[in-house]
Amino acid sequence: MGKENEKKEYLVLVLMSVYNGEKYLKEQLDSILGQKGCDVMLLIRDDGSVDGSAEILQKYFDSGQKAKFYPAIGGKNIGAVQSFFELLYAARDLPCDYIALADQDDIWKEDKLAAAVGAMEKERETQKKAGGEKPCLYASEVQPVDGRGKKIPGGIRYPKRKPGFGNALVENICTGCTCVLNRELLLLFCDTAAGRRPMPCHVIMHDFWLYILAGAFGRVIFDDESYIYYRQHGENTVGMPSTILESYKRRIVNFKKNRGKLRKQAGELKRLYGKELEGQDKGKAELLEDFINGKRRLILDGKLYRQRKSDSFIMKLFLLLGWL
């Protein structure tokens, strides 16, 4: 068979932040190392665990997985957002085709990464024909499971509108443990023309920030299929509602909790990327400026939106009242 017919196995660097994750860590590591159709490397940061997580990671590294495991990065507890940011900076100098994010307690289906890479390769070919590769972020639906790995019936799903910058400013639809990014998005996060970009501040979550960057400068792919068992338990940093009532309660809490934070996050985007965005897309730069300043014309022009119509209505009411 000729080389032109050989199927390439893409190298995917999986980034995982671990904090006191010994209960589910082995099952998750096995599911990641068992991925089909991709060559997987793992880079892990231990975020100051005080349980047996570090010992588990060392055993995996010593057990013949060295071809697929970088030594774990140890450090003090800085929280999930900053821990993942440190991992992204570290990934800058490591060889890989794509970069995936992983939580410590989920279970990945064996084709999770292959599905993401397949979708992103199609987008890559489209971009090349259009004149060049741009930052790209892939995310997907999840299948919630309980602490024992048993599927939670139903799960709250709803039709997604097209992902975009106007959505990314006010809502995150990209669950971090499903996210895969290309090197262009990684470099956008890490670098400026003069060197390393400063660490972002006022960021609600690391996956939210990646969605905003991809929405502003590139492309976001959202896959309606689920390739991950998303474990829900009492120790989750961020969980998922499993009933309609819980979903409404969660949305109300999130609206209150994020009051003022969305505009601060947008202000951080302007601080770090404002000139680049102005040079690339004046329309998006204007939308960013209007949102930061709470311009009420955004209530009617439809450029700012959330995925559910009811949430968009509440968001626009908050904008009118100056509560965002």
C-alpha cells in the first residue's frame, strides 16, 4: 500500500489538572490512554493535592507508559482556571497536532479524540482553501453519569444555535472536558509578537476564555454527539443539572453569580487582544466595546445572544437595567 493511502495518527496532547482526585483518577487515566485512532500524550499538573493523587500519577509514569506520559508538574493550589492556564503555557513548547483538556473524574469513550480530530481536520482543509489556518476550538455534548459511572437519565440538553462571538461574550457552551484546540488557538493564547502574552485576569473559567478567543479570532465547532461520560458527584468544581427544575435554579444562580463578571471578562479581552481584534474584525471590536460599555442598542440588534430564547430575554433585561 502506498504512503499516500496510509492514515495518519495525529498526536494529541491531553492536559489535565488534578486536585485530590484519587477516587476516580485511575479510571479516567485508563480511558484517556485507551483512545483509538490518535497518538496520545499526557501532561498533568497536580494542583496541590493532599490525597494519594501524586502517588497514582507516579505509578502510571513508572509503569511503562513513559512513551505517552510526561512527568507530572507539581505545584501549589492555584485553582482550576490558573492551573489549566499554566498547562497551556507549558504545552506551547511540546510537539503535538492538537491539544485536549481533561477533567480528573470523567470517563472518555474510546473514539472521543478521534471524533474531535476528524471534525477539526475537515475544518482545517476548509480554512486552507480559504487562505490560511485560523484558531479553532472543538467542543461536544456530554453524557452525565453518577459517582458509580451509571448514566443519569435524560440530562438537560437543548438545541444549540450557531456558536459565535456574540454568544461567547455572555455564555459558555464549551464544556472544558470536551474541548480540543488547534495549535493556532494555543499560540493565540500564549504569544504576542513580542513574546509571551501575560496571564489573563478576571476570567470566569478557562474553557469560557478559550471559547471567547476562538469566537473572536477563528472558528468554533460544536458536536451534538457525546463522547464522554461526565461524572456528577459532590466534589465537582462545576457540575451539570440533571432535571429541569435544577436547570432553572442553576441558571438563576449563575446569572446572579456572574453579575459584573461578564463585562470584566470582556474588558480583559480588550486589554490583551483589543488592537488585534480591531485590525482583524472591526464589527467584533465594536460589539466588544458596546458590551463593555453596556450600550442599550444591543437589546435590539440581535448581535448579543444566549442559546435559549428565555435566557436571551433575561440577559437583555439585565443589560437594560445595567446588571450585566
